[in-house]
Amino acid sequence: MANPLFDRLFARHFGSAAPFLHLPGGGRLSYGDFLTQAARFAGVIRTVGLEPGDRLAVQIYKSPEALAVYAACAITGVIFLPLNTAYAPAEVSYFLSDSGAALFLCDPSKLDSLTEVAAGAGAQIMTLGSSGDGSFAEAAKTEIAQFKVADRSEDDLAAFLYTSGTTGRSKGAMLSQRNLLSNAETLTDLWQFSERDVLLHALPIFHTHGLFVGTNVTLIAGGAMLFLPKFDVDQMVANMTRSTAMMGVPTFYTRLLDHPEFDADLTQHMRVFISGSAPMLSETHAQFQARTGHTVLERYGMTETNMNTSNPYSGQRKTGTVGLPLTGVELKICDPNTGQEVVQGKIGVIEVRGDNVFQGYWNMPEKTAEELRGNGFFITGDLAQMDTDGYVTIVGRGKDLIISGGFNIYPKELEMILDDQAGVLESAVIAVPHADMGEAALAILVRSGGGPDLDAIKAMMPQDVARFKHPRDYIVVDALPRNTMGKVQKNVMRDRYGDWFSKP
């Protein structure tokens, strides 16, 4: 029987003694041992009654066992639904109910608080701890490690990933086997991963970046991962010499640059550093290259599409851009109102089409129809422009666009100016309601050193941008709110400062 996801990611590793996961402290897990564990987990999934197409939701901490659940879902044809470990019980309740999950795995420490949540959603509940403990792991000990693989096709769903829900309800993006495989195979080839690579993996595995990029690329290449439970800068430095590649968010790189032992000698054998999930500041790029001699490779993706673009592995990596459309991905920049493609260099909304694009939002046909065109193009909501060489620069999210007094203000344009000012580590510009202008730009500046001279910044702004674009006010803070993937949470700031211009 055919099962493309299992066949192309896992099947060839049966019984292999080659290392798959290197663990902190020097331990390691071979491909063969990992798949034996996955096969036992698959037995439990079948024993408790799940069938192909059912949903299995997990809110468990990163571990080899947690990753084996993903493989077990591929074996059984069950749809894998990983949930952020930071979600509160009320949030978990929504995801379980909305997805119709048949089985929910949680950490043993959370069983008491989540048992009623699972029952309310009609899901069975079992536990799996990061040390291989819990009722699910115990049940697996009595299962036979047989590879009875469910018959599936590339069109069958493999995973649900819920969007962050910055506006309205979180949406369950339905990802097929084709979506996952096409993207991973393209990236493996583009970034030249092979069985000789060891990926320094400190990302969470409830997100596209750590799971469907880092893990799937490693599986296809036949390489190994140095599998850290979370990002810890000392652990990263300690394991750098054992690795050949790294994937991370910009925060990983800024924290590495703050470490006194992070230098060219430590990174001399590293093949590639990849960054995504949030924009990297040009200053970080410059510092990283000066310190290590490496140019960070930035790429662009999202929950609904996996990866869309990447700077080249061999060729010019343009700082400030997310590179070129991937092979097999059609990308165009369109007018947000008309949907027509804009002229080269003009700002518009990114639309993409390809085998990487998801199948729609679970139980939300109207929302799917709004964002996924009949011709297959997905309206990402990301504002960008494309240069003459085809490199894409992300300007911001469509919902972040500020319309003040009838004029459009793109936050990224202002942030690039503010980030370059003395005493500013980074910035975020948000739209805040304004009685006269409808909404106005508010700049939040993260202090560096002694902090910024706001009078000097205000005096400088007319030299760079039209007056209607100027922030109406400035706030200086110690840090911007970020989610677990390092993305700046502008929705949090909009809520926090929503009455800024209405205060007496």
C-alpha cells in the first residue's frame, strides 16, 4: 500500500543504525530505534480506536518521543495537530473542539487541568512526558513494533496547524501530504542538505519552522539533528562544533552575538545559518557577518504555505530581502483592492500558488473562499515589493497598514528609519485610533544604551519621509512583546496602547 509521506520521509530508514537525533549530554538515537518507537506509538493510536483521517492533538514538550508521535501519525494516516505548549486550557478547549480531535496527548503535569477540557471536546486524553513517561508511553511498551502503514495519497491531509489568531478566531490550516513533501524536497535540494549534515535544532516542533522545515528536510536528506529541548545560548555555543547547519529566528542570532565565545573559530566548519519567522535587522546581518564570516540566509514562509521564498545557497544573498520564489512556487505582488498584479517595485500583497499551498481552513469555507482564490492563488496578507532581480522584500502585514487621514502609511518604512537611530535597538510602528485622523502611527522604541533622543528623532524625520507618515507620538520601552517564534506581537501592542491618543 502507498503512503507518500511515510514512504519518502521514513521508509528507507528501517533498521538503520545511522544517528538521527543527537541529544544533550552526548546521547543519541538511531533512525532504526526512532522508528521502532514510532511503530509502537502507532499501535497505541490504533488500539484506542483512531482511524486514518482522525485528528490527534498534542500539547507536549519537545523530546524524541514527541517527534515519534508525528511519525506514528504518518504510519497510521492520522492527522497530526501540534499545539503551542504555552496555550492555556481555554485555548486548548477551542482547538480540540474545533478540530474534532479524537485523541489528545498532554504532559503528565497538566493532566488535572486538561482532563475536563478534553472531555468537554469529546476527546480521549493520554499523557506523554519529555522523559518518555506517561500513559501513552506506558501503553506503547506492550505494542508490537510492526509497520502496518495506512494507505494514503498525496491529496490526503497530514496535519492541521492553527494560525496565531491575531484577529478573530484561530483558523485551522489543512496541510496535505503533497504540501509537506513538495516543500521539504525543494528546500533539501536548494539548501544542499545531505546525509553528512547535522542540524542544530533548538526550535519548537509545534510550528512549521521546526517541524515541517527542520525535521522533514533532515529526514529526506538522511542527516541528523542535534535535538535541543529549547533555545539556550550556552547550549547552542557548546554544541556548535558538532553541527553543520542551524535554523533559527532572529532572536537566536542576536543572543548568539551577545555571547563572548561566539566567533569565527567556533563557526568555521558550519555550512549554513538559516533565519526566518520574523525579519532580521540589517544591523544583525552586518554584525553576524563581521563576527563569523557567514552571511545568514533568510527565507519567507507562513503556516498556510510552508516556505515560499529563500535567498540562494549559492549566489547573492540580499540583506533585507527574503530572496527569490522557490522552484514550483508562483509568486506575484498584487493590488490589495483589485487583485491585479502591480508594476515591478511597487508595494502590494503577496499571492502565491503551488504544491506548497494549503487546502483551506478547517470548517471555515467562507474564510477559505476569501483568502484562497479559485485559480489556486493564496492571498497571504503580507505586503511586499519585488526588485528587478526578482528578490522579495517584506514591507509588513496588510492588517498592519495604517490609514491616517486617508493616506497609507507602511510601518516597515518608518521602522527601517527608526532602527538606525542612536539609542534605538529596534522599533515597532502600530496603528492607534485617533479622533481626527481615524488612526495614527505610534512608534514604540526599544532603548539601547542610554536610550534615544526623541527630540533629535522628531527633527530628523522630515528629512526621510513625508509629514503625513510621521509617528504622532513615541514610546520608549525595554523590549517588544514576542511570541514563541520570536515574532513581534503588534496585536498585543495595539491592545495595550489602543487608547493612547484618547488619554487626557
